[in-house]
Amino acid sequence: MRRFLALLALLAAPAWGQTVVVSPAPDSTAVTVYRAPERSSDTAMNLGWLQGYALITEKRTVSIPKGRATVRFEGVAAGLFPESAIISGLPAGVREKNMDADLLSPATLYARGFGRPVLLRRLHPKSGKERLERAVIRSGPDGSAILQTADGFEAINCSGLSESIAYPGVPADLSAKPTLSVETDSPVAAKVTLSLSYLAWGFDWQANYVLRMHEDGRKADLDAWVTLASSDSTSYPEAEAALVAGKVNREADDGARPQPTGDSLTFRCFIGPPMQVGMAIPAPPPAPMMMEAADMMVTAMRANSPMKMKAAVVVQQEALGDLKLYRVPMPTTVAANAQKQVMLAQKRGVTVTPFVQVDVYDAYVQGDAALMLRTRNRKEEGLGLPLPGGPITVFEPRGENAVLIGEGGVPDKAVGEDLDLRIGTATQLALEANETALNDKTRAVTLTASNARAQPVRLEVRIAHGSESQLLTPSAKLKRKDGRDVWAVTVPANARATLRYTLRRPS
Amino acid sequence: MRTSTQAALLCAAAALLPAALHAQSAPASAQGDVALTIYNNDLALVQDTRTMTLPKGRSRQEFPDVSANIRPETVTLSAGGAGIVEQNFDYDLLTPDKLMDKAVGQTVTLVRTNPATGAETRESATILANNGGTIVRVGDRIEVLGGYGARVVFPSLPAGLRARPTLSVTLDADAGGARPVTLNYLSRGFGWSADYVALFDDAAGKIDVQGWITLNNSSGTAFPDAKVLLVAGAVGQESPNNGYQSARPRMIGRPSGNSPGTETANRETLGDFYLYPIAGRTTVANAQQKQVSFLDVAGAPASKGYYFRNDWLGSRDEAASVDSVLRFSSSRSGGLGDALPAGTVRVYMRDARGSPQFIGENRIGHTPMGSSLALKTGEAFDVKVQPTVQKRERIMSDEWERTARYRISVDGKPPREVTIDNTKEFWRTTMTYKVTNAKATPVTVEVVQAGLDTWWGDNRVPSESLKGTQRSADERTWQVPVPANGETTLTVQFDTRY
């Protein structure tokens, strides 16, 4: 073995072109997470494939030498978009930024060794005796290994002996992972704190709402949570974490970026099946990584637990241009392959109005009767804060326990907006429509709502009709909302309510 | 004994491998002085000037380390005092199978290792055939080579098989000696685009813009210390999107304030293209994405706007967020003062703590200097529009339109003129656009109603609560002012023929 090392040392020649400074890790990090652009508000995150992204801002301390040097940044997110990298704080600016994806792998190592001396190492299978021979690589990696030795030319691993190639060193431009580096040209040597920021994929967040109805059915307590998740392989301990709500425009990736190289090397022989030799290398990163045993961290309590408990920490909201930024007030760890929940807001005694909504077109009932909750995003109703979109779950008390009575989705709602939330389908309230033709221009329509519940039910029927016809002589006063006639009525307990109107086509 | 073996081994190796040892001390590529001209569309022109020593008369010269994505049909070579006899691009690769195939009829050495002792025995053998198994003659025995029993040592590599695709040129030189030889070829696997970092200060109405050239090398070959020139344009016939769409983003469906400029930037041009040389020499490594700065402007004027487009005369159940639009100019006075090659503009704003945060991005086409730009960066959380069809009715116009007129001539009588009258029927649609603003500052939203052009004749707007502008046959637009924490309802009637 000592001889082996000595020989390797003899062959080795450091090939650094210029000074390389390695920045192994950031001193501090800020992570701002953006929602997956195409995910709708009531769709849950897919932890196995997070399609949002994050802006990561790192502070790093680097000693820059005088003259031209390369600064390599290690410990950046695996999902980094290199074209988005911004570096500030270097004394003489940045000559160029490089993302090198020529990876160190059996195939690339072999390819770079073309025409260069290596050591061929043969191990006798029984005796374990090792023999070393100097050799020169004479083939490319695609067709597998042919080496020149003192005897002549040989294909490797065709003799039944265990053969392997030892290289004198690693080419300087092959790296273990895609590596971001900058070229600097500083007039003086300096220790600087620089800021590196970049966008990276493999993050996502969403808001989750839990609404607990009071006994009276007119008030409710709202807990809003934000859940942020990372499927990146890099952890950010004690990071400043923030979330951005609102739709942020992203352009489709044109895929022009060079794909990381790196492959295994197959020693194929002229006889027998191909033999796989060489170290196993991990698959290149583009495929989204699976979540390994999602490491769930809950800051205060689980989102869908209806138990009452005071949450400790609430994110702070501020305006960011036309978007909303939510800041986690204390440093937090954004761990690799993990999700974390922080409270967005807690509102007690929110005014809510449950009602049933049905749509009618001409003389036909459209779809099912929907269980709805209405409120308005104002201080008067106990809200009055920007509500980022997300799924909502609704609970009603039943003695000591709570029962889930509905689920739905809240779209992005600004302050002052109406919220009509569809949380389920009504089963005990039915609406039937009946029409009779009065003449060839006029039809009479009767809507009958039947309530099988022992409580009165508030009903809203939205009536639309074709632009050919006119709605005339309704038997109850109709409201006008969003271009439609609305029949709002309270159907008494175990009773019916009726609306009659006529539809006339112009002559 | 052991030391002497080692010494002998090294001696043998040294004798065998002089070239290799030399290569180790200078592990450079065989490229000479390289100049790369990179276009936007997966194309680069490589000019490689190598010093070669040519013998007098005909000789075959190999050119290793050309791009692995070379388009061999585009190679041209110029060498002083030498003519080209032929050019070859050989891609018959050396593999163990082919090595054995080509060794049929040759004598090789079989090295057998005794499985028990590890002792080696060497025999000379002749390869008779290699068809689904290798048949060798060893002395007077015929054997099938198999089972990994022996190492086969070949005396030489067959000519014509190469480790990698190789360009070779047969030259006819007037005189022997060293001279520069310039190789020109096109290669795939290169491309570049621009990336812009725009830091927007809403309060000051300014942006700082840095422009970066992002170039990619997926050609499979590294080009150390190259002179690099980037051409802003896609040369050649292949349109990246089949010619259905121009490379420039369409003006329809974009906020107002996009117009191409008429100024010429103070940069080197070549015909229609701007050129972006990279200062000094740079190494373009394989599988590398490289960024070089080309633009750095601070404090250019910029403003924010809001834009909403209703695609047809229809309602929405929920109010929709309007687009946030960033407007700036590339003109010399009051703008970035440069032509902007196609790329992505990423916009940042500072948060309450002063850290820049990403607020959205958009793509621009090749943008001449003097252009106005209005880019959607995202959607405003607090500014929304809900369009509603309040009423849609058929109206009969009192107006009778003379649509057909012809003359009847009867011999000997004066011609009689006949007109046929048609009534004109309109649909009258009353739309409201409720624009709400939950921000603490007033905003103005550009509301566009599209889908008006039905190819059925003219459209009319008999009433509108704010004065609108007909932008095209299809689009009408209004500037709707909305107070802070308030709302404005725009009501418009459209008379259309359909």
C-alpha cells in the first residue's frame, strides 16, 4: 500500500490555475418562501414535489486575496437557479459568475484521463495479492476502458482478475456538486462580508384556516396557520424566514441551462456480459427529491386540532409592493426535507352567517344546494386582515368535542372583501323548479324550497336567465347582485317557501 | 528484489510513456488561440488557430479537442502555404468489441494467471475469428476464449478507431515547417440570454438595473482562455417556435406602454445585431453556465401601474386581482440608455428591514434603445376588479341602413334606382367593473375590455361612466382612479352586432 501511495504521489500534479478561495457555509441566512404559482388555494401541497420556490439571501465572510481569484460557494441550495444569483459586497465587483456542473464521476474522471498516465491495479482473487502497473488511457468512456500497458493494449476487467484504475489526482474543474463560483480581481487583499442571494426551487408554503363555530352559530373563532416546506437537501439553521403572499409572475424555465454531467463507467468486455464497475454515484439532481419521513415540526399545535390553546408566535405581516410579506419573528430552522407551521393569525368572535345557496338558470336548478358561510373581511366582522389563500376546515361544537362539518378553500382576500365560502353540500334543504307555458312567449316558473331541518334555514337562490328573455312579476322582492337576481328567504323549520315569476321572450 | 522490480517497472513505464509524462506536466488541451462567437439559438462559431508543424508534401493532420457538438460539414481550414486534400470526421469509436474484431488474424499475447499461486504464464496466440465468441490458435491448439480465463494483450491499436470523434485533414504543404493553421467551424451546444436584476424603489420612482449575460456551454468540450463574443440575435433559418410566433412578445394582451424604440445604442453592431465582447480572455468550461456583467444603471425612472383585461363580455363570480405592471424605458434620456438583449427581468423591492425581496419576473425580447417597457411582475393582492354583465338585451335600431342599391335600366326610359333597406339589430350589453383598492394609497387601474371585434361590423359605446379609449377594434380601455381603501364602479354600455 505504501508503494501504491508513493507511486500516486509521483504521478500527482496539482493543477490549480489560480487562487481558489472556498466559502464553506453562510454565516447567516434569510429564506423567503413563495407559493407554487399554479396551485389553487384549496389544493394541499404535495410534499413529494414542491413546486414553489424561495429567495435565499446568505451573508458570508470571505478572505479575498489580491489579484485574480476564484471564490467558490459551498452549501448553497441544491435547487439553485444560477442565473438568479446576485453577489454584492465584493471590493472590486464580480468579473464573472460561473455555475459548473461538470461533476466528478467515474466517467468524467476517465474521460479527463485520456492520454494520461494512471495506475492499473490488479487484485488476485484468491491470494489477494495486489499488482500495480503503470498504464495510459487510450479510449473514451463511452466504449469502456482500453489501456496501454508496458506489454501492449488491454481492455480492462476481461481477465477474471479484479482490476481497477487509480488516478493521480482530481482535475481541478470537476466538482462534487454543481458549484457556484465568482471570479474576482481585487486590488488589495481583504476580508469581506458579502451577500449572496438566489432563487431556488423545492420550497412551498400555504395558509390553513381552522374555523370553530360558537354554539349560537353566528360567531366563530378563526385560527390561521402558515405551513412552509422544503424539499431541498440543504438546511438553514437559525434563518430569518418569511413568506410572500399574492401572485408573483414567473417565466417558464426554458431549460437552456447545461445539465450536470456525471455518469458511471461501464467496463465492457469483448466477451461475457457487461460488468458494472466503479463507485455508485447519486443520480443527478433535476428530479425532485422524495420527502424522507417528513420531519414535522409544530411550533405551537397541530393545525387541525380543534382543541383550544393559546399560540405562542404569530407571523408579522408587512406590505411588499403589491404583495404581502409574512415574517417569522424569531430565527427559525428551515430544515431539509421538512415542513413547519407557524400561526398566521388568531381571531375570536368572527361574525359568520351560514346559509344555503342554489343557482337557477331560466327554470332549471343548477347543481346541488351548497352549504355556505358568509362574512366580510373587516374589523366590524372581527377580521380585517389580508387573508392569503388556503384550505379551510370548519368545526362545530358537540358537547366537549368538536365535529368537522365542512371543508373548503379561501382565495386570496384583501381587506374589505366579501367572503362566501362553500364548505359542503346541503342534504336537508331541497329546491325544485316547475314551469308551465302560459303562451308561446311566456312561461310561469315556481321555485319551491323544502326545509327538513328543525331550524329555520337562510336560503339564497341566484337566478340567471338567457339574454333573450325577461324576468317579470316575481312574487317576492328580488335583490340584484353580480348581474343576477337573488331570492333571499328564510325557510321556516320543517316548512316550505315558494317563489313565482314569469319569463317572457320579446316579440 | 522488490525494489528492483519497482525500479524496472518505472523504467519501463518511463520508456513507454514519454509523451504521457510530458502531457502530465502540461495538461492543456490541444486547442490553440480560440475565439468563440456565440449566438442566442444553440449555435457558436469557433475559430481555433493552432501552430502546427507540417511536413512538405501530403500529410494527415488530426485536430483533437474540437467541440464534441461540432457540425463537421461547416469546417473550413486555412493554413499558409498548404492546400487541403480532404477533410474527414471520424466517429468510429474504439471499444473492446471493435478492438477484438479488428484483431482477427493478428497475434496477441494471452496472459494467464494461476488461480492458486497467482503466477502468470504468457502465450502467444493468433485470433482466428470473433463471431459470438473468440476463437484463438495457441501453438497447435484451437481454443475458444472465454470465462475470463486470460488477459488478452494486443500489440497495437487498430488504425481508424478513435477514443472520441476526431477531425482529420489531409494537407499538401509547399514546404515543411511550423505555421499557424486556423480552423473555423460551427458548433451546437452553446447559447446565451440576458438576465436583468431590477431593484425597484416605489417611493422614489426609480430602478437600479444590472444586466448579466448568461452563457451556456453544453457542447461537451471546454475552451480555456478563449476570446468570447456574443451576438444578440438568432442567425439562420430555424425559428425556435416554428414561425407561428415572433420572438418578440405580442403587443395584444399586454398593458399599454410597450413600444419599440428608435435609438441606436453606443455598442458595436454587425448588421442587425449588437455585439457583446467579453473583456479579456475567459475559460468557457464544459457544462458551465457563466454570467458576465454588461449593464449597470442606477436611478433610472420607473413607475408602477395596474392592468386588468376582461377577455370577453362576461362576468366573474369573484373579483380578480389586477396585474402589477412595472414601467420603464430603455432610452438614453430618462431610461436605461442601452439596447437590451432578450432575457428575463427579475424585479426586487426592499422589505421593511431593507432586504431586497423578489416580487416577480418577466421576459423581454430583443429591445432596441428608446423602447418603453411595461412588464407584468405579478398580481396585486389588494387591488381587484369584478366585471359583471348587468344586462344584455336586444335592441332594434330606429336607424334604417341603406345596404343595397342598384339601378334598373329599361330601353328608352330613364334609369330607375332601387334601394333595399335592412334594419340593423344590436345587442346592448351593460357591464360594470367594480374596482376595489384595499391599499392605503389611491391607485389608477387600466381596465381593458377585449373581445369586442366580432367581425360583424361596427361596435358602439352609447354610454360610459368614464371616458374610454378605443385601443383597437377589439379592445377599449379606461383609466379608473380608485381612492385609498375605496372602490370605483365603471359602467359601460356596448352595442354590438352579435
